[in-house]
Amino acid sequence: MPDDPHPIQPPGSAPPDQTATGDQSPPRNLEAEEALLGTLLHNDRAFEYVEQLRGSHFYVPVHGRIFEAARGLIQQGRRADAVTLKPQFAKDQALAGIDDYLERLVHGAMPPEAARQYGEIILDLAQRRSLMEIGARIEYNASDVRVESSAAAQIEDAEQRLFEISEHGKGPGGPQPFVSGLTDAIHAAEMAYQLGGKLSGVTSGLTELDDLLGGFHRSDLIILAGRPGMGKTALATDFARVASKPETFIPWEEDAGKQKGIVAVFSLEMAATQLANRILSAETSISSESIRRGAINDRDLTKLIDVSKDLEELRLFIDDTPAISIPQLRTRARRLMRTEHGLRLIVVDYLQLMTATRNHNSRVNEISEISQGLKSIAMELNVPVVALSQLSRQVEGRDDKRPQLQDLRDSGSIEQDADVVLFIYRDYYYKAQQEPQQKNDETDAEHIRRHAEWQTRLAKIANSAQIYVSKQRHGRQGVANVHFDPRFTRFSNLHEPKQ
């Protein structure tokens, strides 16, 4: 047996007694790594306590390889010990002496429960080394003016890297006692009861829709879909506008003060100025076109100024970065969550304009990555996410133009990932395109009569819209009838339309 207690230590590795950090030395604890590996090889039940670890977390590369080999065997349901691991390294000349080293590791084994503490030490030190690397990268990029990325872009990149370190350090969710979920469910029921059994989430501002949904609930992904011209953006903007008003805040569980927070709109199609224009129009009943063109009078201008002062109180943030990715959106949403007000609602307009982070062989897979990412954000931040989606053109080929779940364009796993699917539909949009033309054998009087009947039918549905709740994971399906005013791109309650 060799005298060197670390016979396979790679060149350049720190000696075993250097377990603390110097001024520039990477933090490490080789004894903790050896103790964990020995414990794992002696009793693979220890793996239950370190499932979150990966080989990359170990400072000594050989230790990482040993851990990965053991992890692979255990996950296959096979035993991992000094005997079963030897064939894994038999052909690697660089690991001469590994047999004796594995045996020595086993001799230092501790009870399986001790693996938890060793794993925590290894993970903490790995994160510290990653922090040092990120810090060095930040310093280098910030000090080199030749680096093309702006300071803002470097900050976002650093935040994303820090987030990845945090995520990689999280252990698996794992089983929880039923009583834990039961307690949360009872608490939610008590809150709903105190609120009259109606609104227990973020209000949509539309009574019939709130009656169906009970508001937009934490951790839910809500898909709002419709064909062009239906008013998806207008409706989503209304959701954001109403939800960001202080008077709509509700006492939401124990951290109510924190949740009286920010509404974040990620607008990939319209600029922030355009959305602000729409909100001004909805609040003042002055058409957005008139506001944009300046076709207003003194009275209108005074009204705009007065209303704008009130709108300054909205906790509404708009990010109009085009083609944003899931990691970028997550980073910016987490930044808002860390503010003193917290985050109340996220709106994304729209899903198909987002950028996938990986190369996929189909558009369907790209959309699946994006929808799964949005659901992940909703769950991680514990806020509702409303994401707009296009519908397939096949809707136009049917006599019944009302949308169905199968119409979700490039749907991928959208329907599966969504907790709620809403379809916006306005029959007026299609009926307006069916103006009756005079037939060859038709008199002028008959044509005028038919045209007048068409105009009458059109007038009756001009301001009518339906929001179909076609999927609700924890509730019923249904339809909410609402009022739509195209002049001000505003949705309101059907029986109480704003004038």
C-alpha cells in the first residue's frame, strides 16, 4: 500500500491540509470529499442525503469521477462499492492505483446520515468557487472597455449566473408529509372564506370571469389565446392595468403586505409608449388614435394630465425587450420580486415571440421549452403568469369560428403546461366581413332590406365579446360575456360598460 495518502491526486491540486482559503486560493475541503465518498461506497443509502450533488461540485477531479460513477450505478438500482467501481476505471492509465485508493476511502466510512453534512460542506465550497469565478469575470469584463456588452448587459449576465449557482445548489423537492400540503390547503380555504368565497386571486377586473376563476391564482400559468383582431393585447393590458391599482389589492395570505406588489408586463410586440397610450385611452375614454395624433381639445388635454397623475401610482413595470428568452425573463422577474413591494402578476405578450435557449429540430419543441419555462417561473416565484398565444389559421376554415384547444398554434405542450386556457372571441369581427352583396336577380329594394338587416345584427354584437374558459385545472369550464369598446381598446363588464 503506497505511503502517499493521496496517490491519485492530479497535478496542480492543493495538498490535503489546505482546507481553508488563502487570498486567492479556491476554497476546498478534501477530507470532506474523501469522507463522503468512503461513506457512499460503504453504504449507498448515503446517496439519499446527497442527491443534489454532482461530480462538478468536487474540487479534486478524480473525486468527481468516482462520485459520478457511483451515482450512475445507484440510479440503475445496482450496488456501488470499491469492487463494482473498479471496472469503471480499469482502462484509464491516468488512474493507476485507484483500487487501493477506493479501499482506503471505504476504511474512512461514517454512518450514512453523516453524508448530509459532508454534502453540504462540498456544495457550499463549490458555490464559493463559482462565486470567485463569476467575480473574476465581472471584474475583467467591467475593466476592459473593448468588451462589446454594455454594463447593463453584464449586470444581467451576472444575475443569471448567480441564479444558476443558486438553482444548482437546491436539493430535490422530494416527498413531503401530507399534513404539510393539508395545512396549506386549509389556510387557502380560510382566506377564500374570509373573502366571501369569491375572489381569492388577482382580479381580472371582469366580474363574470372572476366568478369562473376566482381571480388569477399563485403559481398558475394562464394562457390567453385568440386570432388576430380579437383583442388579446387589449385584454391583457386591461388585466395588468386593473391588477396594478391599489384598490384591487387583497389580503393575500400571511405575506399580504409583500404581495401588494408589482405587475410586470413583458411586451415583445408593442413598445412601452404604445401600451401607455392604450392605458391612457382606457382610463380617459379618449381614443388612442386621437392621443397619438394629438387630435384633442383643451378639455381632453386637461383630462389626460389629471389622469396621468393618478396613473403614476400604478405599480406597473413594462419591459419591451424584443425576442426575450426564458432566462432573461426569469432574471428580470426575480429582480422585481426582490423589491420592497414584491411581484403580483406577470403578463407576457406574446409566447411565440420569445426566444428558445436551445436549438430544436421543430417549432413545436421550441414552444414547449418556452411554455414549460413560463410555468416554471410561475411556480418558482409563486405568482400567476398570463401568457398570450396565437391560434392556428385552421380556425378560419371552419363555419364555427369559436376557438378550441386544438387550435393553439405550434402548441407543443402549451395545453399541458397551462393551468388555465382562455380564448377571446368576438363574433363581430367575422360578421363585419360578411357584408351582403347584391345578387344578379335581386332588386335594389331587396338588397337594401338585406343590408339593413345585416347592419342591425352587426350593431347588436358590435360591443359584445366572449372569454371562454376552455381549461381550468382546478375548476369548471364556462364562458364570460364582456363588453368591448374598440374606440378605447377597453374591456369591461357587459352590464356595466364604461362610457
